[in-house]
Amino acid sequence: MNWLAYLAHVLQTGVGNLAAYLAAHVLLCLVPAFFIAGAMMALLPKEVVTRYLGRTASKWISYPAALAGGFLLAVCSCTILPLFASIYKKGAGLGPALTFMFFAPASNILAILFTGVQIGMDVAVARILLCMVFGVAIGLIMSWLFREEEAARDHEGIDPFAQTATVPATTWVFFGLLVAVLIAGTLQVGLLKNSYFTFMVGGGQVLAAGSESTIAHWAYALQTWLDQVVPPNPALGIEGVSVHGLFLIGLLAVIGGTAWKGLNQIDEGFTPWTYLALGIISLTLIVAAFKVQALPTGLQVGVTGKLIAEVGLLAALWWMAVNKMEREQLQEWLGEVWRFIKQIIPLLLTGVFLAGIGRALVPPTWIQAIAGQNTVWANLAVVIFAVFIYFPTLVEVPVAQTFLALGMHRGPLLAYLLSDPELSLQSVLITQSIIGKKKTAVYVGLVTLFSTAAGLLFGAFAGR
């Protein structure tokens, strides 16, 4: 019976972690981020990326371009490898190409924003800055070490028309609006968080003891029940589920069904299901921006600055899509969004669930003993761990959050976040097939060295 009770507790922790994650982070954070990632993949011409990464380009152009391309193309390591192979074979220099491959999965816009929301902006900022510096350093060192081989490469495969490739202003405006939707929904500042007026739903006084309860009491009772089923646990980083969050989880299920019908065959054209799915997504983002609290006298609903911003930005996006974007562009964009969702969401939800189970199974003393201090061995240990235990981009964030809750120092935590997308066995093997064993061995050594150094450097200033 004790084992059954323990198993029930472990599963409850996993389900609770998943429910809290769905209620708190998917809508205003992850959904807009998927649309941003899709826009970058569909609307940014590949020639714009390869144009600035060529061996003949100035280092002052190629390396910043590699960082910019990596930041905007929100892809994981399994997706970045074919892109790396493509730009390398088309004439990109070894150094800029490796900088692009290192930076993109670890510090793309999706990973950075998700890290900031889930773990903290200090880790997110350190992740992007140190990844940027060390990514360029790795590229420059690799380029210098193999300069003779680089000089021997010819220029076959370089597209002469790439030199004239540009991004239309309409695309930049559209992308800017998508980014603004995400920022408005996730930025924790008073202007957006504060409620400017409130109203009650199902209000009224709670009736005397023994009388029939009102709808308000039902909402309050539901919140009490949710706190028992998914108990908030700050020590393990579990936020709990509110009545508002439960409603949003239901809307997510509706979005999943309509999106499957409306986006799965988007390359064949728009259908009524497509418009229904996009309409429900927009409506749900608006609903998520309300501030809702279950009180004994009813549901208190606050109209926040976040809500006002989301309504205005979503209206602008719809206007741009209808009046300024080509139908083929929109189809390609939504197709990329759906591809990201199908590729990442199942792995992400599985990872969040397993991370929750890990919080219940792994004794905090283990994590504290191995990586509770900011030492060379602690940082190196988590880097080696990343080689054998790979998590796709975004999945490593809830895993890292679990490590943090169990006592990992923030220094080794950053070392893990930098190395996990780069050093998995499958990534190493594929990289070896593209640039050869010798270059890959040196690259892996440099990533290990700089990831460990990044953890040590950040941990020295961040503390726990």
C-alpha cells in the first residue's frame, strides 16, 4: 500500500507539473513563439542568411550575421544540423557556420524567451550573452585552426543571386507585431500586469450556512479542490492551477482539435476550419490576458494593460494578414507553425511531465552533492551529462527548472543549458559526417571547455 501511495504521489506530481505548465505558460508564451518561429522559417529567404555567411565576407559581417540568423531561426539541434550542412556546402565559412550551429539551438528567440519566463531573466540574459561571445570565439578558433583547409575550398554552390536578396518591409512589420504579442503577454511590468478596472462574474453574497450555495461559491469551491488536486509547491517550482487556468486548458484542447482540422493540410489551401482555428487562438490569447481570481463572492475579472495591448496587436496582425500578405506566404507561414507544433509539443509535454516525476523521484541531496556548488567539476559533470541525456530545445528548460528546484547551483545550470543542445551523441555523429572527425573532435572539445567556463563565470556572480 505504501508503494501504491508513493506511485500515486509521483504521478500526481507529474500531472500537476504538466497542468500548471499548460495553465501558466503555453498560451501567452509558447503559442506566440511558435508563430514567430514559423514566420522566420517561412518569410525569411534562405539567401539572406547565406549571403552574409560566405568565406569571402568580412568577419565583421559574417559572424554577426551568423548570430542574427541563429537567434531568429528558432530551431532545435535536430533541425539546425541540416541547415548547417546546407549553408556550409553552399559556401559558408567554417567559422560562421559553426557559430550559427552553436548559437541557434541554445539561444534562439524561442529558447531565450522560454528560459526567461520559466527560470528567470538573469539566466536568459546570461545564456544569450555568453553563448554569443563563446559562439563567436569557437567559430574564430575553428576557422584559424583549419585555415589551410578552408583556403583550399572552392566557391562552388554559392548562389550569385543571393547577393541581392532582401527582406520586404512588410515582413519586418508583420514579424514585429508577432514579437510584440509575445512581449505584451509575458513581460512582467506594472503597466501590463495591473488591472485598470474589475467586474464580478456570478457575484452576490455567500448565503448563510445551511443554505444553497451560489455560483460564486461553486467557483471558490472549485479553486479549493484544484489546490488539493494540484497543490502549489514553491519548493519544487510547481505553481498550481487556478480556475482561470483550468478554463484555459480546456480552450487549449479546443485549439488542438480545430488546428488539426484547419492547419494539417494548410498547403492545400484555407478552409473554414483554418479560420475557426485562428479565430479561437486569437480569442484564447485575449481570454488569457484577463486577470481572474476566484473569491467567495464570485469570479473577480480584471481588465489589464496586457489585455488592452493584446487586443490591439491581434487586430493589427489580422489586418496585416488580410490586406498586406500574399495568401501563399500565409499558407507557408502557417504550415511552418504547424510543423513546429507537431515536432515540439509532444516532446515538450512529455518532458514537462517527466520533469515533474523527476522532482518527486530524485533526492535533492544528489543534485546538491554533484552540482550544488559552482566548481569546475560540477560544471563539467553537467556538460558530460548533456552528452548522454539529450532533451530537445525547450524540453531542456523544464528539466533545468527541476534541477534548480532540487538544489543545482545556477552556474552549472547555465553550463547545462548551453551544452545540452550541442553535445548530444546524435548531434556529434551528424556533425562528424559533415565536417569530418578531426574538426568535430576539436569542436566538441571547445564546446565542452566554453560551456564549463560559462557556468563558472555566471555562477561566480549569480550565486544560487
